[in-house]
Amino acid sequence: MAKRKLPSLPALTLEFVSIVLGVLLALGLSEWAAEREHQALANSALVNVTQEVGSNLETLILIHDNNVETIEILKASVGPDLDEEPAVRLI
């Protein structure tokens, strides 16, 4: 049987280092891609929240304007006594 020659220590070291560097590079690229995806999701969420706040503000303004108008109509129909405190307080 022929005797197999073992690889030299520098060759094993070079192979080990190249494997470790390859794995570290792959992990770094994976982390970079995940970070980009998370940033895109965060930006999308921020845009959605901003739009929702704007929409809610518009709704509140419309409701407020409607309430002011309704109060003015009630004051006009009931008279000036509407601003006075009621004689009996209901809890």
C-alpha cells in the first residue's frame, strides 16, 4: 500500500484561514442584507404612520368644524341661556 503524503502546515493554515474568511464574509453580507431590509421596513412604517396621522388630523378638523357649527346652531335655537350652568347637576 502506498503511503499518502499529509498536507503541509502552511497549506492547512492557508485553507483554514480562507474558509474562516469566506464564512465571515458570508455572515457579513447576510447581516448587511438583513439590515437593508429592516431599514426599508422601518421607512415604510414611518411613511404609513405619517400618512395616518395626517388623515386623522384632517378627520379631527372636520369633526371640530362640524361640532362648532352644531353648537352655534343650538345656541341660536335655544337662546343665550345655553352658556349658563344648569340648576341641577346630573352626575
